[in-house]
Amino acid sequence: MMAFKKMSVSPAPGLSDTALARLIGGHVCLHACMAGMRMAAPLLALRAGYSAAAVGILLALFALTQVFLALPAGRYVDRHGYWKPLRWCLSASALGAGLAALWPVFGVLCLTALLTGGAVGVGAISLQRHVGRCARDAVERKRFFSWLSIGPALSNFVGPLLAGVLIDAGGFVLAFGALALLPGVSWWLLHATRELPPVQHDATGQKRRAWDLLREPAMRRLLLVNWLMSSCWDVHTFVVPVLGHERGLSASAIGAILGGFALAATGIRVALPWLAANLQERVVITSAMLATAGLFALYPFMHSAWGMGLCSAALGVSLGSVQPMIMSTLHQITPEARHGEALGLRLMLINASSVSMPMLFGAAGALAGVSVVFWTVGAAVGLGARQAWGLRVGES
């Protein structure tokens, strides 16, 4: 704890609604470039005759870079602030999509996945750190992060839609070329963003290790809770198609169930900025975990599309409300000089989980059935709610 107390905290400069909107818009464009590539690149690989296993590897590469890059990227953001890392992100994203437009072959698509996926991860760390430092109090921080959480949902809609329309209109080269222009739009939206004053670091000059952050009880609790809730997203996305197939539901019905989840998650995030003043982080997180545990217990008993759809929408509300509260808490329990590092550690763990957990769910579902997967994860989340309740800011 002593290392934490030696860090100085600079006054929060505030952030206008217009500046926040430009930040969100710029990062939506950056993320949409990756999201569009993540949809288009596997489609091109399949049409070129590559196997489902090869396409799975290609998709994994979009997250793989973030697993290894997140921690060093977080330290880099702590040292250099917002703009320098962002310039690298925009350049890498434009280069990745541009290479795919020039040489649309499988090996280049793999490189594109690494470049665009890594750019989004580093960009997210720099944005979250910048916005967290701009907040003047806890209420404003929750409001900011509630707005930010809408961005990924919007970009996951814009990117694939743009890519799909352009592929149908003119082919993959046209789609890749258009996606390569999105980082330029990001720069246009973000170039007026003012860099914040540098943070004064520990005067002792001791070498910092990211794992030192895990010595803090609040950080351990927060990362455990974040991992549990992130796993719920993964298990829902993975298991619902399998469960729907077992129930004899059509592809459109399964798609509607997953779509209802996404709409509910986005809807609650739209409402959160106006509710932020009356929300306490640990209360929201604990309530969401208990609700998620109950819904996971009920889900396997839903045999109709309507029943599964209602459970899916309710899950969207509970899971969608968590990320802004997680981000607000993280910025309060870590020193300002290590916000980027803490964000990188969180991102690394989430992406490592996203790579490994679907394989675990698949093996468990094959052995014991998908209902057991739901119940096991639900029980883990319910037991983890106690950890969420212990997330008191400033605890030692």
C-alpha cells in the first residue's frame, strides 16, 4: 500500500459534452475498422476454401495481440499520455486494413487481425485512462464510463454492416479499402483533444511490476468480479446457439435471442448516465451478479423462443450495467500514475479468458451438457457476489 500512497494526484480538468462525444466517435471509428475486418476477413477466407479451423485461428488473432500487448501498452500510456499511443493505434489500424485491400490473401489477413486487434486494445486503454483522469468526481466518472460503454456496441454494429454492404456492392477489396479510411475519420474527430498534464510518479524510483497491483485486496476482488462477468458474456454467446439447436429453434429465432441480449445491454448503458448520481458501484455490481446467477439457473428450463428471449434480455440488462461500474471503481482504487497499467492488466485477463473459455465451455458441454455449463457458471457468479460487495473504495 505504501507505493500507492506515494503517488501524487493531479487536479481533474473536466471534459465538455462535445469533447466527450468526439472522443467516443473517434474511438467508435477505430473499433469499427477492426469489427468490420473481423466479419469480412473470415468470410473471405471461407470463400477462398480455407477450413473452419483456419478461420477459427484467424478470429483468435484479433484478441491474441491484446493478451500480450495490454500490459506493456498500459505502461506506455502511463508514461506518454493519450496522443502518442493513439497515433500508433491509428497508423497500425489503417496499415492493417490497407494491406488487406492491397493483398487479400490469408497470410496478410492474419497480419491484419493482429494489427487491427492490437490497435483497438491500446486505443481503449488510452481512452479509458484519459477520460478517467478528466472526471472531476465519482458521479462524473460513472457518467463518462456509462457513455463510453455504448461505443463498442455501436461500432460492432457499424463496422460489420459497412463491410457487408460494401462486399455486396463491390467486393472485398472495396470493403477493406473503406475500412482503412475509418482511422483517418478517427484522427479528424480526435485531433483537437488536449493532452493532460503528466502524472508525477513514485519519487523513490523503484521498479514497478504490474503484478504488484494484485497485492491490493480491492484490485484482486475487482479483477475476479470482472473475469466472472466477462465469462458470462462468453458462455451466453457460446451456449445459446447450442441450446437453441437442442430446442429445435430456427436460426432466425436464435439470432433474435442474441439480438435481444445486445439491445438490452445497449439500452441499460444508454440509461446509466442519467442514473449515475444515484448508483453506488458495488451495489450495482453485486445486484447484477445475483441477477445473473438466478437467470443462468432458469435459462435451461426455458424451452420456447419467447422464454429464452426474455431471459436473454434480462441478462443483457444485468451484464450491460457492470462495465461502467467496474471502470469507475478501477480508477478509484489504483493510483493515477498506474491507471494505464491497471487497465492493461484488466484487458489482458479478459482477452486471455475470451480465447480460452469457449474451448473449456465446449469440452464441458460435450461431457456434461450445456445446462450444466449454465448452472456451473451461474453458481460461480452467485458465490462471487460476496467479493463484489466488498469493493469499498479506499479499502486496504
